[in-house]
Amino acid sequence: MRTIPRSWLFVPGDSEKKLLKTPETGAHALIVDLEDAVALSAKPAARRLTRDWLEAHKRQITMRKQARWVRINAVDTGMWREDLAAVMPGSPEGIVLPKAEGPEQIRQVAAEIYELEQRHGIPNGHTRLLPLVSETPRAALTITAYVDASMPRLAGLTWGAEDLSAELGALRKRDAGGEWTDAFRFVRAQTLLVAHARGVWAIDTLYADFRDAEGTRRAAEAARADGFAGMLAIHPSQVPLINAAFTPGEAELAQARAIIEAFAANPGVGAIQLDGRMLDQPHLRQAKALLGID
């Protein structure tokens, strides 16, 4: 079973300086970006730099602690095949697909990945897919289609607010209290529910103002509290805040162990009382999930 990365840091694919600093960030997953962070004229050079970086760090022990993902360009740009052809020799753990408009696009990209895995001697199925499922109105309305569609490479679902905001012509994404407004709250909830229904990772979107450390912390804590398994980051300064928010505290771990021990001491019982609380099977499942127990 693959470990779920909690912090996912975007790194521009055309910046050798930033790529060289990635081991210092502490991010669990690195997303080398060939899309929004790279100007059209710089994309060929970014592909070469990303490929060289992937190749150089393919076997380094220090880097293997950080999952290596690449965000390619959207299918409708016509550039995605060139992106994949350039980066697949470096055997990334996964591909982030922006502006994904439903399972058919996932299958289209997966078929290309399969051919490239065969060509470069990469084990079949090694390369996973993480689609951004909300960046256009059409994409947002296809989220529920991911529940039952056959997509063996699907690792999780994530979403983005910036592109969707531009598509909608929205003048705000959050209200005066800092909460998502209706369209974005709807997309976020759909992403969370469908990911859990599908049994894949639910990864929350980034907090855009990286200078606002308190805002990042609150967003990360809310993401974990709501059931997300991880969160995107746009700047290295956000990574420790996300990692801390998604790391269970000792009191939380102790409570989970106590719940498991209480049920173990009362086999066959559906519900028990512990410290003045009535606990049943959902509490037991949640405690086991927290401790990584099947």
C-alpha cells in the first residue's frame, strides 16, 4: 500500500534553482509544473530540465522520500503528449492532469502512459494519475462520473479554485469570513465525497496567499478535519504548516489506541462506553485508519 503524501508542493519545471532546492522543502510529494508556471516559449526547455531532474534523482535515496509527480498541460492544449514523452523516461510516480473533463480524458492519458511505460521499461501501472477535476465549469460537472468509471491508474482527486474563478468571472472565491462561496464549496465537497466513494486520495486545493501563514494553517487544519488526506502547496513556506496540520498529535494517537484496545477487550460487542462516550464501529474504523491498521 502506497503512503499518502500529505503535502504536495508545486515547483516550476523551468527553474533549475528551485528544483535543486526541493529536498530541503520537506514536501511529501513534489509536482514539477509544466503548465501554468511555465510560459509557452519556455515549455520545451522546461520539459528537458524536468526530464533531467527526474533522471538524476530516480535512484537517490534522499529523493525517494519525496514522491515525484509532474503536472502536464491540459488535453485540449495539444501539448500533453509532448510533455509525457519528455518526462516518462524519468519514471515519475505520477502525473497531475489539469482541467480534466471526466473519465474519458483520464483513460486517454492513461493509454499514452501505458505505451510509454512499455517503451522505457517501467513496470505496468507504476505511473498514477491525479486529475484536477474542477478548473472549468464542464469539468466541475463531471466529478460524480469518477465514482464508477474504470480507471486503474487513478490515485486520487484534487481541485483548483483559481482557474474556475477566472472561467466564472467570479469577483471573489471566499466570503468576508474567509469561507468558500457556494460554487467553490460545492466543488470541494464533491471532490471529497467522490474520492472517498471511489476509495482514492482526496487532496484539498492550495491556499493562494502563501504570505498568510495563519490562513494557510487554518486551511490545512480544516482540510484534515473535513476528511482530506493531503493538501496542495504553492510555496515551500506552506509545507511545514500543512505537514503539521496533517500529523496526528500524541493525544489523538493515544485515544485511537484506547478505542482499539477497548473493542479488543470486548469481542463481538457492537458499541462500548469509553471515557463517558458511546463508541461504535465507525469510531473503531476511524481509529484503525489513524494508526494505519487494516
